[in-house]
Amino acid sequence: MSFEEALAAASRDEGFKATVYAMNTLLIHKGIYTQEEFQALFVEWVEKEQRRKAPAVRSTESSSAFSA
């Protein structure tokens, strides 16, 4: 399959995932960072996002309790 065929076959979401996969694979293989470093940064980002979203969830739950 050519790159153009792959682009045509992939949805927008799949294309984004393929781009991230290709970039991370190249960076790891070229020694820019290790798999462990990638995983640590991935976990860091997810934890930050969960903390950021947690107050919004709590305020929504509080609002629901008052409206009942």
C-alpha cells in the first residue's frame, strides 16, 4: 500500500493515530527518547487532564444535587 492509498483509506481519527504512531516510533528508534520516557510523559499528561476535568465533574454533580 502506498502512502497516498493509506491516506485515502484512513479516517481522520485513524490518520491522526497513524501520524502519532509513526512520529513516536521514529523518535524512539532514533534514540531521541526511550519507550520508558514516552510512557512516563503519557501518564503525566493523562493525570493532568484528569485533575483538570475533576473540578468540572464535581461541580456538575453538585449542581445536579441542588436541582433535585
